[in-house]
Amino acid sequence: MAQRVIIHIDLDYFYAQCEENANPSIRGKPVVVCVYSGRTSDSGVVSTSNYEARKYGVKAGIAIATAKRLLESSDATFLPMNRQLYESVSGRIMDVLRDHSDNFERTGIDEAYLDVSEKSNGRYDIAKLIGNNLKEIVFHQEHITCSIGIAPNKLLAKIASDHRKPNGITVVDSEQIQSFLKGQAVNRIPGVGKKVEEKLRTFNVQTIDDLVRLNPVGLQESFGKKLGTYLFLAARGEDEEPVQNRELPTQMSRIGTLKENTRDFNFIQPFLRELTQSLTEKLQDEEMICKSVSIIAILNNLTIHTRSRTLESPTNELRTIDECTQQLMKEFLDSTPETMLRRIGIKLSGLSKSSGQTNIESFFSTRFPQ
Ligand code: DCP
Ligand code: CA
Ligand code: CA
């Protein structure tokens, strides 16, 4: 089989870069995008920061109060997340990338894999031209820089895209795999988080070449069959996963039958709440948020009616969604005095990913809980 050519693209300091473009006067100074919890004016965590802020040690996940302290002496800008802005920039960039690949897989708001094996004729010099061309198009169109990795599989392409950041491009062809991995820390391997890293350290493993020395049986005994095998192959830069179009669902719904036909809100309410809760949990499990909420009412004459509302901002919060379904149901009952309900349902639509977590990361956190 001909050698595959896979590109991984990750947009640089994505939310903060979108903010710089929305307001160029903040460029060149530290920019911190925050998730305010609303409890006090400073409570919450940093979502991301630009590279100027990172020089001060400000990065995703630290407390906003800590970031403010670290940036005390600078003219930093702190901004709340503007998810809609990032979604629309991301959507347009993904459309461009999809257009330039044989096969395309988006794995997060700011990253994607492109299979360009055919487009590049299996040649890495051509693939590099494709990569640089993509960087140019994305920058020209959206003023966003990105980092690119090009390699024979997804695993290596992802490690490579992280190798020169920001605005880098790293090519690893099949001859360069060993030298590329040599000396890199084990946590460069996607899915190797703090727990696995610590456990590996007890075996004196810190770098990927240390990991190569462990035998597969021992790895499986210590980490389980799946993760053990994965680590064994990853240390050798091996990965067969295809780049696959996994378009995310845009809506989800759930319908149930009431114990008896009724239009009594007190009877309907707990059932509606149960439906809302289980569907919201599914939404959260998928790490998604919804823009609109609908209720579905199927009457005793089997006609179907829906009522919908667009939320002020997309969410996966149970309280907000629950309030909305209750309200919509009340309004439906008030506006249709004669009806008897037989089945009721809810629908969440306008779905999008809720975090910058990539699928590969959530894949590993669900399959190999650390
Ligand atoms: N994100 C977040 N909370 C986190 C991590 C990320 O809200 N703990 C969001 C903000 C990021 C986006 O997801 O801009 C993409 O995440 P990345 O991990 O790719 O980080 P950045 O794009 O911000 O920076 P880098 O240049 O290192 O890729
Ligand atoms: Ca990024
Ligand atoms: Ca990313």
C-alpha cells in the first residue's frame, strides 16, 4: 500500500486570536480570554491566552485572579468568551480545509485532520506545499495563523503540529519517524496525561525512546490491554486510524408516552422534566451545547405540534433547558385549550461542540480513564 499523507492543523491561541482580530488595538499586548463563573467579578478560569500573556505564565485552566496577579505590571486585556464569534470563524476555516482534502475530519473547534494522500501523490514535498498553501489561504481569509503537522498517520501528524508553535509546519516522513520521536517527552503522545505519565515514571520512562524499551506484555499488564497496546505502538509512531468524516449531529430529541392522555400540567411536568434531564445529560456527554430548545406534543388524534425557542446564548445547563421546556409546555397548553396530550417530547437543536477538547482527547479520557 502506498504511504499515507496526513495533515493535522491546529489553530494558534484560537479564542484569543479571534479576539485580536475583532479588536486589533489589543494585539501585541497580553490577551486573556476568561470563563467568568459570575460569583465574584474575578472568579472563574482562563480559557486561553495569547503568546504575550503566556510569557507571564498565563495559560488555560488557571484562575482568573492568578492571571491578573501575574499580569499586574502589564497592559493586559481580559475578555469574556464570545463563543459565537469563535464558532463562525472556525466554521469558515473548516469549510476551506474540507475543500482542500481527499478526506476530512474535524476533531475540535480549532483542529482537523486532512488526508491528502491522493492530492499529494504520496509525496511529502508536495504535501508541504499544500500545507503552506493552506496556511496562506486561512491567513488571507481569516487572519488566523495555525500550526501544521504532516506525517504518515494521525498520531504523528498531531504530535508534529504541536512541535513548532505558533505558526509552524513540521513534516515527518516515514524515514524520519525514529529521529523525530527520539528524546520527546512521553506526554507528547496524545492520551498520555498526568496519571499515565506518573505511572510511566515509576518504570523510569520519561521520553518516548524510554518507552520503546518496555515490552508489550509488561505494558499490557500495567496499563490494560487497550492502553498498553496503544502505548507500545505509539512509542514506535504506529497508528492505522483512518481520517474519517465524522460530522457532528446538529440536533437530538427524545419522545415518551404519557401514562394517560391528559392536559394537566402538574401531571405532565415530572415526565417532561425526566425527558429534559436525560437528553441534557446526553448533550453533556457529547460535550455539546444547544442553541434552540423545542417541545413536541403529540395529541390523542396523533397530530404533532412543536413550540421552539432560541436561547440567549448556547448552553448545556440543565436549569436553563428545563426552564425553557417547562415554559414552552405551559404556553402550548394555554394556547390550545381543547387538546389532550398523548405523547410528549423535546428536541435540542443548533448543536455545537462545547469545548476546545478534541475528539482524540475525549476519546482517550473515556476509553482510558486516568
Ligand atoms: N480551550 C478552553 N479551555 C481549555 C483549553 C482550550 O476553553 N482548558 C479553548 C480555548 C482555545 C481553544 O479551546 O483557544 C483551542 O484549544 P487549544 O488547546 O488548541 O489552545 P489554543 O488554540 O488556545 O492555543 P495553542 O496555540 O497552544 O493551540
Ligand atoms: Ca490551538
Ligand atoms: Ca486544539
